[in-house]
Amino acid sequence: MHPVIAFDVYGTLIDTQGVTAELEKRLGEPGKAVEFARRWRDKQLEYSFRHTLMGHYLPFGQCTREALIFTDRALQAGLTDNDCDHLMAVYAELPAFPDAGPALQSLKVADVRCVAFSNGTREAVSQLLERSGLGEFMDDIISVDEVKRFKPDPAVYTHLRTRLESRPENTWLISSNAFDVIGASHAGLRSAWVRRHADAPFDPWGIEPDMTVMDLQALTERLLT
């Protein structure tokens, strides 16, 4: 029996660093743009964690904008409101990683059920996947917005299985985000960590992924053999 596969979107299928080129245009310094993009992403995730712990859910896009404003202040980048509006629009059209399309196409040809499972709202994720050319490969989009909690809250993984109507041992969470992989494993799902950078460490929590791969092509090869 083929597994049911839930793909994280931001950082796994979609390159969140794809905003760097636009940041360079506004900051004028390539090194500062790279640092800005990294800190923006880190703060975005931090805000989602904190909102969940507080029981004060906000849509992921709002966390993203709050993180953008904070990063601008922290780095004293001097972005205007128009700059922020433009960067948020760019974030809604981030590119897919080069390996995402071919990998998803292989799974579709093999008749494997694949869904997008994201902190983003259904509308935002749908727009992102369609514009990046990945929408055609997804059977569904499942958003944490449906339960008003963010990953890695156990409630979101329970919701995923409920929506999929699948058994835990046959349900895979694929993510490049270690916190997501650990959250899924802790909730009883199978998990694969896409280690996109060879020097990326995994959290030493004693919870390991069922599979570690360097890219999505390697993932499909292992899942389909």
C-alpha cells in the first residue's frame, strides 16, 4: 500500500529565501539582504510558536508581516510601508525548489496521494502552489488555520490524520523543518527530514525521523522502491 504523504510547504517545497533578490534592491547590500531574509524567517516561526503558546492565533501572513517589521527595526534597514507591502507581495509568490516539481510528478505518476500541509492559510498556500507550478500535483491543501493552532502543536497533526482518514503508520510528514518533523513523530506519524544543507543539525531531543534525505528526488526514490 502506498503511503499518504503530507508535504510541508514553506522551506520544503517553496524556497523562503527567494525573497533575497528583492531585499537586495531595497537594502543595496547583498550580505545584509541574506541576513535579513534569514532573520525574517526565524522571527516568523518564533512568532507562530509564541502565538500558539499564548492561545492567541493569528493567520500566518500576519505573523510574517509582524516578523518583517521587527527585522526591519532590528537591522535598522529603513524600509518604508510601500517596501513592506511589496515584500509581502513577493512572499506570496516565492519560487519552488528545483527538485519539488519533478519529485511531486513522480509521486503523481505512481498514484501516491499527496497533500500540502502548512501553517499558511488555504488561500495563501493555494496561490503559492499554483504560481509555482506545484498545484496540479496536490490532492488537497490542509491548513492549520482550520484548527487555529500552529505546528508543532499536537492538535494540528491530529487534524491532519482526521482530514486524511489515514492510519498513523501509513501517514508521512515531509519537512525540511526539524521542529515539524519532531512534532509529527511525537504525534505518531511517520516522518522524513529533508536536510537541504549538509551542515544543518537536527535537534537532539531523542526523537529521530524515519528517514533523512538531502533532496526530494532522493525521497521519492526511497518511498517508491
